[in-house]
Amino acid sequence: MDRSPKETEEIRTRLLAHKADLQKRVTTIHEHARDPLEQDSAEQAAQLGNVAVVSALENEAVQQIAEIEAAISRLDAGTYGVCVSCGEPIGDGRLRVRPAATQCRDCAELDSRRA
């Protein structure tokens, strides 16, 4: 997909900003994770209940970082914004909402119905 250098840099800036936000989220999760030995038994019980939630949030952020890195690679390769399923352009509105999107809205909806 042909993009002007200015447009490419604007996209790169948005992707990198989103990646930085996600990296901050992961760092915050790590900073707030306390050693169970430092907690009393009530805190330990609460912490154990939150481990799955915190782990899921961290995994989601790490996955999104990987998706953004892949999007930056597609941007460098000139394929950013092209649906991997049908080869048609991914709408600008979809890319604003999901900057790492690999599929156009129609293909994504079709895939979600199959799942």
C-alpha cells in the first residue's frame, strides 16, 4: 500500500506510542506485584485470587506489544493496512481503532463467526 513518508511516520508514531503505553502497563503490573512473604495471611488470600487476573492482563499486554511490533514490520515492508485474508485495504477507521489489525472488518467478522 503506497503511503506518503509523512503518513508512514504518523502511523509509526501512533504505533510506538501505543507500544510504550502497553510497556508501561506491564512495568506497573510488575512493580505492584508484591512478594507473598511480605503480606499477612488476608493479603495473601486476596493476592492469590488476583493472580489469575493480573497474569491475564500482563499476557494480554505482552501479546498486544507483539502485534504492534508485527504492525511496524508490515509498515516497513509496505504491507501495513492490507488485509492478510483478502488482500484488500483495511479501512482507516479500523486502523485508528485497532492499529495492529491484520484483517479488514469483513474478514475479521467472518473469522469470528467461524470460531
